[in-house]
Amino acid sequence: MTTAPTSGERRFWLLAEPLLATPSVTRSTMMGLPYLRVGGAFFASCDPRTGDLLVKLPAARVVELVGAGRAQPFAPAGRRFREWAAVPSTKARSWPRLLEEALAFVGGA
């Protein structure tokens, strides 16, 4: 049985659609979650349980976002990933910019 996507998931895939038009950006999975990859490296996802945007950014940027209350640390199974932030859907206005930051960070732009 599959569950309906959260509003966060729907928003994520709408924002991901134009990114997927870039030849180096593809869909994949990691830890059972659908992810976006650039040049083979993971850079973004949406947590289907919470609807949070998951983005890979420089560790200092993650600390900045968490400190400002704009994101939470991404810590699946209690292990914190220092270069990943979980951005709640209540902060969705920042999602397009953060997706672009993550793409540039991981893609080396």
C-alpha cells in the first residue's frame, strides 16, 4: 500500500522538474528515499514522512541555517550528517534558493 505524497513532496518535485532538465541531474534513491543527483553525487531529497526538504550544503552553511531556525540537522537513525539540512515545508519559500545552492555546491558550479 502506498501513501499519498505530502504537500512537501509535491512541492519538492515541482521544484525539481526544471532541475531535471539539466543533463547532469538525475533521479535516484538513497536510504530508501528518492533523491536528486548531479554528476552522480546526491544533492537533494524530500523526506516523505515529514515533507522536509533535504539538501546537501557546506557544513558551515548548515550550521548557519540551523542556528537561524531555518532548518534542522539531518540525522537519520540518530547519526547527524554535517553537510545535510532538513528544511521544513513551513520554510518552503527558501526551497528554490536552497536547491540551487545545493546543486552548485555538489555540482561544483
